[in-house]
Amino acid sequence: MKEIVNTHCNYRFMLYTAVAEPNPEVETQSPPFDRNETHYYFKDGQAAWYSVCTMKHESVRENSVRSWIERADHFMLMAEAYDMVLRVPKSMRGKTFKNVAMYYVEQNELYNQLHGFDESHLYCRVFYLGDQLYKKFILVAKKDDWSWRIEENIPSRSEEIEPPDFVPAGQTFGKFYPVE
């Protein structure tokens, strides 16, 4: 595990370097806002990957980050913009996507207090990318005018969510904090 600190996008977390390199592939998103970037952490030849999307804008204060998942992803799926739903590195794009299920896991006020978040929510998407089954654990969080969407994508053998699935996500999300 290696601590990643990104002051530009105001986050820090622990990255499992066996599956991902500490230097991300960066994409600037649209609209530009004060910050609107996606950072992909991956390693060639590995099936797992991470992504951290950051948005800094005054509108974050007034809106729930749940809409980032529940509305935005819904519209992207309808438009068949699967790369935007999956947030995959460029080298993994273009594979066949099949959605299996999306689960809302929880919001935990103690977690918000410990990490200094105004709001956070945890989701799990189960999907196939090509022939590989994945579980994508998604943490959306906000503090003041900053919001983040942190994703950990892990290969899976079962479409059901099982307790061991939460271990890698828990290690990442348990160590995710704003820098400021």
C-alpha cells in the first residue's frame, strides 16, 4: 500500500500498488468548473483498477452527491455511454459491457465525521466487461465545494455481493480523506 497525495484535486488515499501504478492517467472532464478531472490508477496486465473523479464548484454545496450516481449514471446507461459509467483507462475501453445490478450500500454518519465529509454514499455495481465479471465499489463524497467519486474495480467470480468483496474497497475508502 502506498499513500497517494494529490493536492491539486484535494485528496489522499492508500493505493494497492500490486494492481495499480501510483502515477495516474489524467483526463480533464467537461464542463471545466474549478476542477473537473478523472485520475485512473492501473497497471498494464492487471484486471483491477481505481479511478478518482474530482469536481470543485460552488454547486456542490447545494446538491447531493447521490445524483452523481443515481441520475448521471442512469442517463449515461440510457445513452449507451458505457465508458463514462465504467470510468475505465483508455487501454481498457471498447470491450463489451453488460450491467448486472447496482446496489446502494449505505451512508454512515460516523464515517463522515471521521473523514470530515459533509456527505458520502457507498454503492456497488456488478457488471461484465468482456468475459470478466467485476464489482465496482463506488464512494461518492463531498466537503464544502469539493466532491469526489472514488471507484475500485475488482474481478469477481460471483454476481452476489459477499463480505470478502468489501475488504479491498474498505482498505481504499477507509484511507480516503480530503487534503485540506
